[in-house]
Amino acid sequence: MAAHPSPAAKPLSDVRADFPILRRERDGRPIAYLDSAATSQKPEAVIEAVDSYYRRSNANVHRGVYGLAQEATDLFEGARERIAAFAGGETQTTVFTRNATEAINLVAYAWGRTNVGPGDVVLITHMEHHSNIVPWQILCQERGARLRYLSVSEDGQLSLDELDGALADGHVKLVSVAHLSNVLGTINPVEEIVGRARAAGAATLVDGSQALPQLPVDVSEIDADFYVWTGHKALGPTGIGVLHGRRELLEAMPPFLGGGDMISSVGFDTSTWNDLPWKFEAGTSPIAEAVGLGAAIDYLAAIGMDAVRAHERDLTAYTLGRLEEVAGVHAFGPIDPDARGGVVSFELSGIHPHDLAEICDREHVCIRAGHHCAQPLMREMGVPATARASFHVYNTREDVDRLIAALQTAREVFAL
Amino acid sequence: MDALYRDYILDHYKNPRNFGELEPHDREWLDHNPLCGDELGVHLVVDGDGTITDLRFHGQGCAISQASASIASDELIGRKVDEIPQLSADWLIDLLGIEISPTRRKCALLSLKVMRGATSGDASWPE
């Protein structure tokens, strides 16, 4: 397969042209895509990698003796190596899943059902996405364990003292927490949380779905037992997620799904399991998606994650500042842009978020409105829903300016 | 004049009719829009003939869902309980008098869904 040219390091102002979808116009207006926390757009390099894989290199992996099958396997496993290195993980403990949700369910099923029992506590927080709540509800109901929540302060922060208090009761088996909140933008001190949990004998899972796409992340430094993320928010295709697990735990865990590729040998009554990471990859893998995600992290690496973070920080600070100009707007989450990522949730008094999103859409400004799959957090915040703008490398201050103009228009439409 | 957020829609949104709770009431239902989590409930008072003599909607929602409940409320009082499940989605959308895009359909129909629940226990979306 032809190597995909990786973009040379370049200023972020240039990257917009790399994303074909951003050339779409409506009524002469280009799209201002401000919903990257839901899913990111894809650069040409990712689209080409997937296209080229199917056109030139498609075969099933790990099986065939012919050259094409070997080429597909090399592309798939090569992507795994680069993805693992990008996140600071090891290749063998980097498991491909369908998405972050499946990665969490894998842990809840394979680790949880053998390690969590009656009277144990699974500790999560009020700022979790439903994907980091519901699998633990199911596990706790099934195993007679308790699900406890750490609270979120008015300015969107967790309290390490409250964490210590919860750990002190000695029953906590697992602490599972978002690295970066998809609603508040809060960057949680995950290294500190993991360290305190480990000292108290609890395992840890960090949901990096929002963090990995926009922060420099080194999973070996965070050192959680499990770190999960999803490809489609990191400029990659849908249908591919990643679980970085601690080797001893992954080795001790039973499989999640049974089937082909995850076995070493199959007898009539029992089977033995394949080595890591394939033990957890039953059935034909998302091969093209892994190849596409490999191209996505190559693209991000070429820009540099420090530059991506600086860009997100700049846009977030700019947005928080400009939102203050709009009467009746209240932004949620930390005030300090250093304490948060490129996600800004807000409300505008007198206009429901759905109506805001509708009026923004007329200006070709795409924002999210709703509960953002975080209904417990919405309840804690005392709102049914929020509007949310979120950014990635292709966003500009001009996109934010158009959002602010659309909010002013909404105020006029609603005669406020 | 905005084609969707017409003056009367905004008026019903800002000053919803028949809004609040009714105690005592004979029937009630609570439901939500899965898209955004908005909740809408209804309390009904029904006389011996099965006629709805009073109702109140309560909950939070967007302009479309709130105006829909408000506009429908006057049309629902005085009808027989048995009639409500026969009311179609088109009946309510015609009543609203604005064009509803597919993304806002559930906003517009939540009030009718809640009414159907309260009168028949049917929790499906009106068609």
C-alpha cells in the first residue's frame, strides 16, 4: 500500500483545508462545525487511508497465508503499534473495541464480574457520560454492589478530599472517572485520583474519550488500570475504540466476547484463549477503521498535541470571553481555561437550548442541545438541558464569532 | 416575522395556558422527550360522562413543545376521554399552524403523547 503522506507540521490556521466536509456551504455560508465533542470531522488523510485500504489492501487479518492477507494484517497491527505509542501505551495491552462504550462494558463484564461482589463499591462521579454510568449500574445490580458518586462543585470540579473520604470506607473496588468532562470541559486530576485510589486498594478506569483527542495524553504516566477512548472523536472513523489495560489484569480477566480470533484452540467443550490483545478481540476486527485511526493519530502527531491543546485553550478562552457579551448567558464549568478543554456548555435565559440550536443552524452554525448523555449531571446542575459548543483543530475564532452573532439573533427572534 | 417562532408561538411559550398542576385530579401522565430529556406531565379532571372538564400541563421544554401543549390544552378541554387516542399527529401540527421539521417533530408531539398516555395508557408516539 502506498504510504499516506503525513502532513508536515504547520500552523493550525492552515488545517481547515484538510477537512473536505468544511467546504460545504449553505446559502453561501460555510459550515461552522462546533460539535466535535459529539464527533470530530475527518481529514482527507483519514478518508484516503480507509478508501485505499478497501481499494488496495482488503483481506481478513491474522489468517491468510497469501500476500494480501499479510499486507492487511501489517496495516492493522501497524496501526495498533502507532496508536499505542501515540497514547503512551504498550502494543500488546492496547485492545481495539467498537468505541469507548464497548471498552467500558468490556471492563465491567470481564473484570467487574470476577472482582466486584456483594457489599463492594464502584465509585464514579456526577460528571460522567452515560457510558461510564450504565455499565456500572448493571454490574452493581447483578453483583449486589453499590454505586456511589462523587459530587461536582459549582465551578465544575471534583474534590480530592471527598474522594479520600469515599476511599476511606475500604469497600471501593473501582474508581471510574472521566479525564475531561463532555459537558463542563473540566480536566480532572486523573494522575492524582489514580494514585489515591491505588493506595486505597481500588482499581481505576479513566474515560479519555474527550481528553485524548485534544490533550497530550500519556497513559503510562496516568497509570490507570484501564484507560479507554474512541476513535471518531479523535479525527478517526466511527466503529473503533481503544482500551489500554494493565497487563496483569488483562491476563487474569476472562474474555468478554467469545468467537473467532480470540481463541488459541477450540475443543468440543472448552477452549483456550489467544494472547493479548487478541483475547479480547472476538470476530473480524474493524480493520479499515483501525487503519483510519492510525492515519488520524499520524495527522494529530504531525500537528503536535501541545499545539492542539494550545489551540483548544485559545478558542475556549475566547468563547468564554465573548459569551459574556450576550445578555442572559450563563456558561457552566471552570472559569479558568487552563482547567478545562475545548467544550463550553451554556444556557441563555428565556430560550431553550433546542431553540438556540435551531436558530444557530439557520446560520449554518452547528451546536449541540440536550442532556449530552449526562442526565445525572444535568439534574445536579438543575437544568433540563444545555447548549454546547465544542472545538477541534479546524475551528477558528471566526466560527465562535458566528456563534455569538447567532445567539444575538436568537435573542431578537425571541423578543428578549 | 419568523416562520417558526411566530408571535403567537412565542406568546404561548412565554405565557402557557392551562399550565401547572391540578389537585385533586382523576388522570395523570408524565413523559419525556428522549432527545433532550425535557419532561412534560398532565393532570386531568374527568366528569361522570367521561368528559375532560379541566387539565393542566406541567414541565419544561423548548418553545415548540411548550407552545404545542398550551395551544392544544384549550382544544382538549371539553372532549371525551375516548376521543383523545384518536387524535392524530397531523391534527396537532395543523393546530400549531407552523411547519415542523423532522428534528422538531417530537417536540411538537410530546403534549399529545402525554395526553394519549393519560387517557389510554398508550405510551407510543402519535403518528
